[in-house]
Amino acid sequence: MAETGKAKTITIISGKGGTGKTSVTAAFASLAAPVVVADCDVDAANLHLLLSPTVKNTVEFYAMPAARINQDLCTGCGTCHDLCRYEAILVDDDKYTVDSLGCEACLVCKENCPEQAIEAVERLAGHWYLSQARTGPMVHASLGIAQENSGKLVTEVRKAAAEVAESNGLGMVLVDGPPGIGCAVMASLTGADLVIAVTEATQSGLKDLMRVHDLCQHFKIPIHIIINKCDLNPDVTNTVRQWAKGKNAPIIGEIPYDTAFTKAMIEGKTIVEYKSSRIGDRLKEMWQEVVHTLA
């Protein structure tokens, strides 16, 4: 769906994992194709499992620098050890070293070393990829094990997706956001024109939806809601309806539990590509509602 001017950005999030957020994103990507898709769940990216992208370009991602002690200059005074509140300075036989996993890159040790024996070194924390999926260009990433700065990596992914949309003349970016309400989620919301929150008919799903709504309210981003597995607990589903009505947050669709989602994933397809089904039809109706909202 191409248009002139800046591409519209839709961010699909959930307050918790396992709500079906990625399956909904993949389905919408199939319906919107050609569209730019950005998988911003960089800690546990899995949208590529459904869209099967071919990687065209790989870019290294560097996190905050870590401290490193130059043993030729270190006199063993212990100043760095005394100042490190994260206990990342290790001592073994009067030799001081930095635990790279424990270092929080505050660099207090570097600034206060009397011998200037500590330097800041870059850390390769992961990669992000520019790929081509069957739905269009895709930007996704992989954060290394125990690495930090996921919010910064999300920002890199979103920035690249916006540039790809502009260079390819595509009018929409679909962002598969991370779960929760933390730094990475806030980074995925930046500049979004619409947020779609996918929740489920559980008490934890409802509580997390409330937190997501508050976050969107803070950033003044309109939010639409999809209730997945709506038939698992009708009482909770009804509570979500009443709460959403009180918050003027439209529910654009409800999806009953259906094993077709799993069967589609096994075949590497989105639910709307899998076969004709009531779930696919409902998602098509939801997508039309989204398009109408952004028109």
C-alpha cells in the first residue's frame, strides 16, 4: 500500500508474551503486502519463522562500551575496585580485571583511575538485518546472549525500516513490538501512528493490557485492541469489553481459540495464507478496520 509522504507506522504490542501478537502481525503483513515489516522483539525475534525472509545485508550492532584495564599501566591501587558499585572489578593475585558481563558501562573507574590505565572498548552486542520477505522488505535483529541496550537496537531497526519504506515508496511500516512496557517497548512506540494491543482472555492479559494502555496514553498514541482466545474465559472477555468501552479504546476484533494458528506456523505460513478459515476472515475484517482508521 503505497502513498506519498511519510509512511504510516503501526506498532503491534502486548503487555505479555504468548498472546499471539506475532501471528497477528504476520497476518496483517500478508494482507498489506507489499509492506515494510520491522521485528522489534530483538531479545526473542521469531517473525522470520513465519515470513521466511532472505537476508540481503547484515549490520553489526555495538552496545555501550565496557571498561578494560591496561595491565601494563595498572599499579594495583584498587581505586577502581572501591568505586565500582556493580562489583564488576575482579581481583586475583593482586591483578585487577573487568567482568564484561557485570560492567554497566558507567566508566566511573575510567574517570577516576590515577594512572589512566582504564579504557572504554566497544562491545559487539548483536546484529540487525535487512531482508526480503514474501510480504516485502523486512528489518529484524538478533541481540546477543546477556547483552544490553535492546532499546537502542530497537531504535536502529525502526530507523532502518522507515528509511527502507521511503526508498521503496511504500506507505506503511508494520512493527512487531516486544512484550511488556519496558525500554524496548517504548522505543518501538516512538513515532507510531497507531498501536494495536493484542491481549488474551486471562486476568494477567487484562492487567497487562491496562499497563500498555497507560503507556500509549502517556505518549498520546491511539490504541486499538484485539482479544485473542476470547472464548477461553468469557467472563474475562466481557470485563475487557467493559473496560475498553470506559477507556474509549476500540476493540477491532475478537479471535476464538483455534489450532489453525499452530498448523499454519508448522507450515511456515500466516493464518490468512494457510487456508480459508473463520480466523482468516476475521483478521481480514480487522485489517480493513485498521486501514479505515488510518485513511
